[in-house]
Amino acid sequence: MEHLIAKGSERITIDDTAGGIGFTSGSDATIADTYNLKGVRQAVCRVENNEIRIQTMVGKTVLAGSVGIEKAAGDEFIITGHADMENFRAIRTGGSSGIIEVIYEGDSGN
């Protein structure tokens, strides 16, 4: 079993932006540029407050909080692989923005 280590982290406010909010450091190149990191393999996420919906499929968007997988405050989820990290989008479902805490993990050798 591989041992992954934390490579970076961020806190993202999830509002009602049309099409959803992606990871600030969501793509492979951006993760490397932002954190000067290599080998990021997954994003470990926790919803801190207020319900959101998430989606990782290419060409799909989360609109008005009605499409995607519902996540409540306290829920944790992992987005694995660069394609899914690049395509990740989230949107709030109610009248208040949500917050997710993200830890980017990668290979211990990089």
C-alpha cells in the first residue's frame, strides 16, 4: 500500500456561482505551480458548514444546487486523480455559502 503525505491545503468558499466552484489548485499544472509540488494524487475534502453538491464528470455542471452528489456539513470525500481534480465543481444548495477544507496528498517520494 502506498503512503501518501500532505502536499498542500486550502479552504474554499462554495457559493452559487453558475457552473460551480472548482479547486483553486485543481489542475495538475496549477497544483504544481501554486504549491511548487509534484506527485499530488488526491484531494481529501471535508464540508465545514452548509450543504453543497459536487460533480466531477467532464461536460457536466452543477446548476442551482440541483445536480450532483449532495454533501452535508461534516461529510468527508476524496477526489482521486488529476482528471477528476480538474473537473471537480461544487455549488451551494441553500441560501448560504458552504466551506470545504481540502488537503492535497501525494507520493512521499516527491
